[in-house]
Amino acid sequence: MQKTGRFDSLVENRGMSLHLGIPKPFEIDPTWMTSALRASDTADGTAAVSRLTCTPIGSGQMGESFRFDLEWVGDGATGAPLPTTVVGKFASSDPNSREAGRMGAYAKEIGFYRELQSKANVPSPVPYYVAFDGESADFVVLMSDLAPAEQGDQIAGCNLNQATRAVHAIAGLHASTWGQTDELGSFEWLPPRSSDYVSLHAQLYRALFDGFAAEYGAAIGPEDIDLGRWVGENYERLLNAHRLPMCVVHNDFRLDNVMFTDSSVSVVDWQTLSVGFGPVDVAYFVGAGMVPPPTDAEERGLVKSYAMRLGELGIAADETELWRSYRLGSVSGYIMAVIASQLVVRTPRGMEMFRAMASRHAQQMRRVGFADAIG
């Protein structure tokens, strides 16, 4: 696999590979959809899509998602019902967001569905067709529709029950790759966590911080801006202070990227995957997602619940170190708010989301004493 350049969708079911290209969402017609779904064995040669409609869904900042409603002729012979809806995810139509995606985000999402999902014990959509062109930054992931699951609302927040369920779901991703840094090195689209990697991100944060402060300073207040400057000055110390084994982390594990039903949780949007420390994902979700903020007992209880779930999945992690890593990880949402807000397209909802993230994570950082966790 190439680290950059061109990825084609290679579907090897039935001993053949298909190169169907990367259409724009509203260019997809019944013939293309039929070929894509046949390639994944979702449909066979006795069934074909006769008509489809395409509707935008979701609120992604770097990618755009659409639901395709399908009508079929023939009933197929695979024994499984033919899907009446599927979801397609595509590169952003905004040039700035697309350019940000070209920096590695799009390749990560493709890499997850093509190489990691089968290993990762995390509930996520089933991919039918996956393709990426690194030169144009075009991509498509055609996947199962999670409806009637509903997307979480980052701004509105969630309660303790939803947070607990989400934490249990992401623990599956962490446990399946816990301590496997050598094996993870085979994924060329997943950069290793190194001193150079941390230094590069520190430089990016510092370069973008003044723009963030000018844009959001009045909304979040001088105290939170001062805290953000301190983070920039101590960035490397904060990120290098963890002592746990590393694993694959989602790195943007927040409510907008979690789908809920009464009985299930699914995780979406795999464009920010990295090698890191599991409790950081937990701190990221809790800090920006819980409204009102958790009590100290609730926050510690969520980390304890996370530790128990890791144990059920075969990972015996020291709970004291998990809590320490969680405290250090409370800075992660503030960092994301700074960097992402300056790189992706501005939308009213997006700007409110970044404001909420920065403000809520600043509160969390003070609440858990993140600076004292450096040691």
C-alpha cells in the first residue's frame, strides 16, 4: 500500500477485483450502485437497483455524507434482504476542508475500513465499496445505513448513561490494538507516535493558536485563552507524560461521531485515527459531551467502568495510570478545537461546536487538575 497517491477500491469477493471509480454523490446512478453492491456480495446478479434518490445527512466538517434510498428489481438469491438504504461518505466540497483531508485524514478513513475494521472490536458501519484518490483527494465509502440510530448532538450534550455506553464501545477499539505498536507499524496510513510526530503537532497548534484566540477569545473568555497559551508552551510535556501502552485511538471521539439506539452504539468518522493512549479518547468524549458536566464521582466512575470493560476484553490496565492518562487527556478536546477550527470550513454550527469544546474542556482541565498529572 502506498502512503500517498492513489488507492483504488479492490473488491476481491468471488475472485475478482472491480475498479468502479469515485463518482460525485449526485452522479451515482442505479448502474453504478448495482455494481458496487454486487461487488461486496450485498446483492447478486439476480437483483439490480432500478431507482435511487440521494439526500444529504449529517453535519461533518471534513467529509460529506448522503443517504441513498434504493428500489430494486429482482429479489436476489443470497438469502439476505437487499438494503433499501445505504450511506455514502465523500470528500468535502469545500476547498479548505478538502485540503485538510488530503493531509492524511481521508487516507485514514479508507485505511480503517479496508485494513483495520475487521481487527478492531468496535461497532461501526459495514463497508460495501471503498475508494480513494490521493492526488485529487476524492474518496467514497459506501456503507450500511445505521438508521434508526440517531446521531449524538455535540452541542446539546449527553447524560451519564449515554457516556457509559459510548466509553464501553470505544474500549473495544483500544483493547484490540493495546500495546501492539509493532503490528500497527504495518499500516502505512497510520503514522507512528514519535517525538517528531508530537513536535509537528505542537508546531501546528502554536502556529494556529493566535488565529483561534482572535476568533473565539471573546466567546470563551480570557481565562480559557490563557489556559490555551499555557498548553502551547507545555505541549510536548503534556503529550509525552503518558506511561500506558499505546493503541489505536479515534482521536475525535465525540457525540457527533456516535450513533445511538436504545440498545446499541456505533462509532463513525475514522479520519482522525492515530496511535496514542486509550483514556485520551474517554476524556475527549466526556469533557465535551456531558451536559451538565459530570461530578467527580461520575467522572472517576466512568474511568473505572472503562477499566472494567478493558478487563473483560483481556486487557489488565492499572486503574491509577488510566486515571492519570485521562487527566492528561483532558487537554485533547481543547487542542482539537484550536486546530480544527482554523483548518475546516466555517459553518454556524461548526463554530458553536468549537466554542463549546474549548470552553467545556477548559473546565474539565481545571476540574481534574491536568497540569498536576504531568508528574
